[in-house]
Amino acid sequence: MKFIHHSMLKQAAEFQECLRNLKRIVALVGAGLSASSGLPVFRGSQGLWKNFNMIDLATPDAFYIDPGLVWQFYAWRRHVALQAQPNAGHKALAALSHDKSREFLTITQNVDGLLARAGHRQRQLYEIHGSLFELRCTSFTCTHREKNYEDPLTEALAQEEEFDREADMDTGKLPQFTPTKELLGEELPLCPVCGTLMRPGVVWFGESLPLRALDGIDNFLESGPVDLILVIGTSGTVYPANGYVERVRQLGGKVAIFNTDIEAEVLAGQVADTWGFQGDAAVTLPEMLQLDGP
Ligand code: OAD
């Protein structure tokens, strides 16, 4: 234990010393960054995919079979995300995006919009799994898409069970999704242009990622050495997001992991060019990115 503690202090000092000279930085973000804002992660004992099968809620087939169920899931997630506030971790990344002395971009798998709300520069923010607040028409011939922050989206999608966010945060209770009703097509969001059913603008399992985002990220990775990737609150189980860590390593960059759960070898400083900061990313990230500290 003592050894781990010593190693963490050593890693922290080394990271901060190094960070001063690192000019091109990428952040890869997952659900753990929003955990302390009260949003549930996907995997693990408290994760969303513990009680629900992602095949039933987050695939094109699921939407085709039961759009009412899938819309209830996304309407609930929109509601919970709108109730949540960006935390100090989101703000630390937002601040880095405004640091003129570096080139920085964030690749986020999160669809909750919290990084944008924390003030992260939009041009440097790649939401590769889309956004809960974008809607797209499902008609093959209609190209309508819109940004939409209305809550509820339709009367039928209003949340029946209101939760007390402040109280729930105090007790550590996470919001739960419970599908309550069968919904008809006309009770769901319809395209204002052609009247066809709209869908959430997120990327589902089995779908390809937005090409423009992938291109933007590739351009950054190919236009010079990348010094560092910050890997924040992600289990790294979903491709291609998890591939970026290896790509940065191959480009000679270092890796800094911010997670509540980190492998012992990383914590002990035994993995080359890799730092590990164990704990809530909303605490460790602002601490580590603080450049004018001691
Ligand atoms: P996961 O739920 O797979 O992983 C969350 C990670 O965050 C885990 O490694 C936790 O240990 C860590 N964690 C939890 N709380 C934390 C905290 N307070 N501070 C730091 N770390 C914390 O979520 P993602 O990796 O984001 O995709 O999942 C990736 C993708 O799989 C998601 O975008 C989603 C999901 O299925 C789609 O829906 C397409």
C-alpha cells in the first residue's frame, strides 16, 4: 500500500513536470468522466448494461422492432443528462481546449453533451458516438436532422417518476431506467419536414461512426507527433475508440490513465510510458492538469 502511494506521488510529479513540455495532446473520454455528475456508466455492477441488454436498446434492429422502447430509453437518458451538471473533470478538459500554447483534441464516447456545456471548444471536440441532443429523420429520402434540447420530446415521452437529483447524489443512488408503457408511432418524435419517425442521433452497435469525425481525428494524428493521450473513465472495450491508445503509443506518445480501476502494474509505474491516476476523474484530472501548481 505504502509502495503504491509512493509510486502515485512519483507518477504525479513526473507527469506534471512532463506536461509542461507536451504540445500535442489527445483525450479519449468515456462514461466514467460523467459518473460524478450522477450519470450511470455502462459496464460493472452499477452499469446500464447490467439490467438491460444493449442489443434490445442500442441497435438499429431494436429500434426497428420496438421504437417506443428505444425512445423511452433515450428520452430517459436525455432527461437525466439535462438534470446533470458538468463536473470539474469536464471543466479541466474544456480549459485545456482553450490553452493556446498546445494543440489539443478530445475524442468522447459520451453522448451526454456535458463537455460542450462545460465550455469545451466545439472545433476540438469529437463526439464519435453522436449526441442525445441530435435527432435524425429515419426516412431514406429525407435528410432532416436537428439539435433539440426539449424535454420531454413528446407528451408520451415525459418521465413519470421524477427523481431528486441532489438527494440521490448524496446517497450515491443512481437514476434507473424503467420502461413503463407501449408507445405508438404517432406518440414518438416525428420529422417536422416529412412526418416520418425520427431517431436519436447516436451511434448504435453495428453502425459506423461519423466519417467526418474519424477524418478530423486522423488528420490530427497524422499531422505531427502526438505527445500524450489522456485516457479518462473508459473501459476501452469498444472499437474503434480503444484503438486510439495504441495508435498514440505507436506515434511515440505517452499514456495517462484516469480511472477508478487501474491495473496494478500501471499503478506501480511498471508499464513503459504509462501513468495511472486512480480515483474519480472529476478529482484527479483537474489536479493533474493544473499547470500553475507547485
Ligand atoms: P464503461 O461503462 O464501459 O466504462 C466506464 C469506465 O469508467 C470503467 O473503466 C470504470 O472503471 C470507469 N469509472 C467509473 N467511475 C469513474 C469515475 N468516477 N472516474 C473515473 N473513472 C470511472 O463506459 P465506456 O468506456 O464509456 O457505446 O463505454 C464505451 C461505450 O460502450 C459507450 O460509449 C457506449 C457503451 O456501450 C454505445 O452505446 C455505442
